[in-house]
Amino acid sequence: MCWMKIVLATGIYPPSIGGPATYVRKLANVLVERGEDVTVITFAPRGPLPQDPWRVVPVARWGGFPFRWIRYARALRREAKDADVVYAFSAVSVGMPLLLARLRKPRKVLRLGGDFLWERYTDLRGKKTLREWYAARPFGIVFFGRLLRTFHHVVFNTRFQEQLYEKVYPRLPRHSVIENALPQGELLLHAKHDPLRILFLGRFVRFKNLRPLLMAVGNLPHVTLTLVGEGPASKELSQMALRLRLKGRITFLPPVQGEEKDKVLREHDVLVIPSFTEISPHAALEARAGGLPVLLTEETGLGEELRQGMILMPLRTAEEITRAILEVEHAYPDAAAFASSPFRRRSWEDVTTEHQELFRVIA
């Protein structure tokens, strides 16, 4: 086998939480096991980096975005000038530094698991789904299209997003779909607790639509909610919980990994993800792997096989979330059996093989 030098360029990395952080570490692990030369470049997380058997280069976050981009570009010039592939996990926070670095040798590949422009729109309290927002031909897509064309290849993790981008960005570079892993887990048949234990696991950001979830819990005095994660909406959600007098029924926990995450998933009755759009949620896949019922927004890009065993419903408003939770609760044995049914697993080895095949074709 011809080994390659691969640089994984990400905005976040453990102990930070989020899809890219999980993805980069899992992918790096299998690549290194197979003999590839892997370096990870990331903006420095809060807290110590894990002791991983590959090189992890942290870039300081302080200062405004031009200064962060310049520091990141310097790290790319130093670490990736002789790389075969630079695999970027953000079109803007990593893509702009990659553009500034002006690297000649490596092939530049972008993985799109989210949408930077739409997420910034939701940060400003926008409530359109990803499809609705793009249907309005929003400001900024011309610049974003030009940025996409600086890459040699774009990897989508769902056909849903690929089809949307093909319509909006007619001059896309070469692109393909590599779906997320549906990991190995111990399928458990969950039994409902009294009171019903609801879980949210992920980033506290606006597109996750967590305010209506708290309002729904306020409508259901017989349920509890655990919010596991961190993010810019943390303070707002804590204050809202106080206003709704949810003390004793709502718990905020910091991010968890490994066995701690497995324990949290085992101890709850249903994972609820009410996002405006959720392209390919890692938390839902991890819950499904353990047999935990998943109540997921119908605005999702998960393919038919990956969403097997999950319950998709409208979850945009507090009323819709309330109604959906009650339906799951009333039919809980069926929901639990559905969630714990066998499925075709998609391992990180499968995901990594598809990446290696792509990198060898384009390098």
C-alpha cells in the first residue's frame, strides 16, 4: 500500500463536542491504524487535548477572525506543505485559512456536514429550514459558491444536501457522498421510567430549536429533561428554565464522551432532536446504535437506512414537540421495540475505506 500524508483540518476537536470533533477523531484513528501519516490541525479547545497517537496541532482562538485565520494559515503552511491531501471540515473557518495558505502540492477536499451561512442566519434568530432559506436565494451565496470552487473535491454526508447544493451552486467542483457511520453498539430494549426521561445531546445553538423543547417540557409536568452539551445559547436556556419554573425537572450537564455518554443514553427514555434542519446528527446515530428511541425532526438528511428505527415528526413548535412526546410516551413499548430492532451497521472502517479510495483517486 502506498501510504499518504493526510492533514485533517477542523475547527473543533475533543474535548469540544459537535459532529466534526467526533468525526475527525474517529477517522484519524482508523487511518493511523492502517498506516497513514495523519496530522490534525484544530482551533484550541477549552480543556486539555486528548492523548492521541497522532500529531494534533492547536491554533489559538484569541483575537478576531482575521487573526485566527492568519494563525491557522501559518499552521497549514508549516504542517501541510508536503501533504498529499488536506481534508477540511469547515468551508469558512478552515476554508478561508486554507485559501490564505496558498498550498500548491496537496489536493484540497472539503467535507460539508452542515451549512455555515444558514447556521449564521439561525444565530440571528432566523427560523427557516435549510431548504426554505435557500429557496429565498439569500445574500452571501455568490461568495460561498466561489469559496467552494477553491476545493478540488467536496464530500457531502447526505444526498439531501448534495441535491440542494447542485440546485443552488451550479458550478460545484467534483463531489460525492460519504454517509456517516452507524456505529457498533449494544442494542438494549429500553423500559420507560416514571417520570419519562427526555434527553437532548449536542451543541446549544439556535438551529437546534431548544427553546420550544423547554416550553414543551413546561407543558408536560410529568416528564424530565436532561440537556447534555455546551454552546452560545447555554445562558439563555438556563434563564428560560428558571422563568418556566422547571427547577427539579431539567438538568444541564457538560459534554460527555465514551462510557459516560453510553451511560447517559442508557439512563434515558427518548432522545429528542427538534432542529429546524438536522442534516446527519451523530447523536441520533449513537442513540440508535444503543436502542434508545429517537424523536427526530422530519427536516433531516439521513438516508432511509440510517434513519431506520427512528421516529420522524414535525418538531418546529412547542405544540408539535408536546404532541410528539405524548405520542411516543403512549406507545412506548412499540417505540422501544422499533429502536432496538436489528439494522445494517455502517462502521468507521467502512467510512474510512471510502475516504481512502477517494484520496487515492484525486491525489
